[in-house]
Amino acid sequence: MRRAVAALPLAGSAAAARSQQQPRHQDDEFRVLVVGAGLGGCVCASELRKRFEDGGPTLRLSVWERATYCAGRFGARAVHGGRAVDLGSQVLSVVDPSDARAAPGHGVSAEASIAAFAEASRLARAGLLVPADDGALAGTEERLNWPGLWRHYRAATSLSDVLEDVLARARPADVRFGRRVDAVAVSDRGIVVSATQRPAGERVAETFDAVVVAVAAPDALAIGGAAGGLPAGAVVAGVAYDARTAAAFFFDDAGGALCANQPLVWGVPTKLQNSLAPSNRRRFV
């Protein structure tokens, strides 16, 4: 399944102009907010940390995610009895840059290909990723047309745990889960971001020098304020997604009884529901 991540820099040239016209704030920090802690947001945060380590102002990095964990479409999961099932992606695939066929193309630049392969290799060494058997995977376009070019990995636990590791390496000063961004507005002090904090529904607002919106296109367009007026908005509005439905089933080790997540039980086909004896319809959690 293909995805598109909307990464919208809301500062741009306006931020550069402000930095020349007014003094920098305390300690010459550059305040950046990454909206979304899915794959795009976590990788973006990690890359920002690397770039700012080369010198210049100190990066004060914040990450806000509306879910209660590192999720997005990549890291969504269902958990039962200490076991997790990935509901977003089940496989992480990277191009092998040592393959002669890995020349720029395939929608991936040479620089990005090398960086992605290095990161996947690091995660595998850390025990967070496990090589996936190519023969057990579905025949996607990449696997059918370019056999052996892509390296495939599955998560040892869940892909959300992989994202947590990537985000931790970014060393963000502030990470907020359960925080939904509602609007952005440009002021003479920077970019004001308004959000709602769950579960209490508390309204919060903070000011940043730059904001990166690393969420799915419909979610990016739902943010009110300056984001809707960006030139990139028309491009993001044209992004289309294939519809997918995911259901997770957990089987009791002792008797093989079926357990399902309560929010997903209604997605179980009627024929399968009817085939379950009442004694096997275990409590839903």
C-alpha cells in the first residue's frame, strides 16, 4: 500500500525575514514543532536533530501526536495480553543501495536510499527489526518487477516500538501524545499553534519558529489557519489513498479460542462470527 506524507514547512521565507528584523529569543534557540509521530514525523525529527548538530542555533524540538503512542498509518497497532499486531504497515522495506539497480529512480533518491538502508540495518542490529521472508510476502509491484532489490523487515514486537526508538534518537525537548493540532497562525513572534489535549480537552497554544506537518493529507488539510493558504495545499489536496480495512485476531494459547479487540469485533465477517461456539467468544478487550 502506498502512502503520502504531507510535510508542510509553515515558516519558509517569512521566518528568515523575521530572524533578520528582530532579536532571537533566549539562548538563540530555534523552536521547531513536528506534528505527527508516525513514520514521517519520527524520521523528520531524527533528521532535524542531525542537521542542527552541524552548528548554528540550538534546536528546541517538540513533537505532538494526537494518538496516545507513536502511531500514524505506519505504527497503528492492536494490543491484547501483552501481544501486539500491526494494523498499519506490517513490513518495512528499503532499497539495497549496493545493488546496481538502485540508481536514482524508484521514487527514492540515492542519498535517501543510503540513509534508509543504514537506519534499517541499525534497527535490525538493535533487535527491533527482523528480516522478513520475501517468499511469504504478497506480490507487490516492487517485488515482482525488481526481485531482490528491496530488503524487507518485520517488527520484532510492533512497528510502533520501532518508531519510539527513532524518535528517541531525535532527543526532542517535548513530546505530547493525545494532542490534536487544530489551527496555526503566523504572528510577528512566530507561528502560533493551537491544539486540544486529551483526555480533558484542554486548549493549549504555543509559538514556534517553524512547523512541519507530517501527517496524512486529509489530516493536514483539516488544520485551520495558515496551513490552508500555502501553495502546497493544492498539491496535498490532490493526494488520494486506497481504502484498507484491518482486523486483529488474538488466539488464546491454551485452547485456541479467538479473542478480538472490541472496536474491531464488528468487522468480523458474519459467517466467522456464527462459526464461533459461545464458549469460544471470549471477553473482548
